[in-house]
Amino acid sequence: MLPRLPKSNERCETAVSERARVAIDTSVVIAGLLSWHEHHLAALHVLEEALGDKSLVLPGPALIEAYSVMTRLPAPHRVRPPEAHALLEGTFEDSALVVTLTANELWRFVRTLSSNQTVGGRSYDAHILACADKANASVLLTFNERDFLALAHPEIEIRVPGR
């Protein structure tokens, strides 16, 4: 079950009132930006669509993880840090809503992880979902469907691009 972030009086200043946004995880960022990736075309299609209608949510932790993954891939696929930065910034800076949790929200989130006995890598996935929830996303696109379905978020549909 997803460690639900308790709602506070703080609101994401750019959040929409209805769940109409599409969030993406790291797997979709990587596949969409790197043309050699086996899921490139499916990811590229959903990225272009969401970027075009200004509905894309990029959770902050997915942005950092995408940079990390791109810069540590094995040769010949590794992307140099300046190119990784330019690719991420050029694609998402002006077209996606990047959402992070505030310090208070992070402490509540960690408390919720603890009380729900959420451990290991599932904590990172839950963080991505918490950012998507903060932005009122109705869908999270991922190629790691099973990881996110295990968190059972009732208001965010988990969808695999191209399916």
C-alpha cells in the first residue's frame, strides 16, 4: 500500500484542481530521451503528447534519478554530465511541471513510510508517487508497472506507454 502523504494546508502553487495531469517516472524519461532504448518510440510518443498539451508532471526525484542513470550507463551509452543536463533541461524545463516535496512534506512522508513499514527501493517509488499526487496527476507512466502497482494509489492510474 502506498505510504500516503498526509495532506496539509500547503498546496502546490501550480497544481490543478482536477486530476488531469500525466506524471512520468525515470524509466519513461530515460527511454524517451535515449534513442537506442528498446522502449524509445513508445516513451517518445507519450512524452510528446503530454509536453504538447502542457499536462506533464516530472517528479523531482525522477529528474535526479534520470540524470544519475544517464551519467552512469555502461559505454557506449553513458551520457556526459553536460549533455545529460542539456538534454533534461532542454526537454523539460519550459514544458513540464517539476514537483518536489517541501521539507515539512518530506518529514511527514518519511513518517508515513515508517508507519506503513515501507522499506528499500519501494521508498523511492513512493516518493515519485507522492510528487505526482501533489501535482494532482491522474496517471503515472512507467515501464516498471509492478513496482508502482504494489503501492496501490487509489487516485493515480499506473500505465505502461504503448500498451
